[in-house]
Amino acid sequence: MPGKRAHYARALAAKCPYCGQRVHRLNSQKFYLQSEESADADAPDADAAKTEAQKVTPDRSWIEEFYCPEHGRLWLHIERLADGTVRSRLPEASEWKKTKLTIDPDHINPSVSAYTLRHSRQASPRLLQRYLS
């Protein structure tokens, strides 16, 4: 059974943009970036054009949440290049607008208290135990 464990070679090895350590996936949803043409089209007839654009353009760029043992939770823009390598960096504000059903985490909801915001940014004790032990 050759190639049984070949998926380990294709594993996503993203690094923290601050410290350079390997970051761990949190099994969060991937928010794929859409092209400008499909993001601007909101007419009902444009649905066919959207699906055609998605079929033609492979999903090689997305935003996903990761965990760094030193910096906690962070969002990264992941881009899979043509040769199979992965490039990761912090997402820009314009890229958040290209995704659907997401909010920009840098713009805080004013109705959320500082205590709630601070604790939502921390890693849960279960994550700390899993990745630091």
C-alpha cells in the first residue's frame, strides 16, 4: 500500500507572523476569498456567473483561525501556490471584505464589554493543555 501516509507531506505548516513558530489549526471554518467580479454581482441572474467563476477559479486562498502557543488565537490569510507550497500572513482589511459571513476582528462591536472581549481572545484551558503539554 504505497502512499498510505502521503497526506502528512501535504499537511498545512503555517507559521506565526510574529514569532515564526508553527501554528496549530483550530478546526475552524475556512472563509474563501472571492474575486471582485463575483463579490460585486448581486443580481439574481448573476448566480449562474458566480457558480461558473467558482468552477473555473480553484479555491487557493482563504482566511482561517489558528493558535500560536505564544500569541494565542490569530487569523491568517493562507494562500496555496501553484507548486503546492503554502504562504501565510495576516489578512488585510480589504481581504475581509472579499469573504462572506465574516466580520473584521479588528473592528470591535461596541456593545461588547472589555472583559468579554479580553476573555474571548484568550485560548481555552483545553487548548493550552493540548498544545503546551
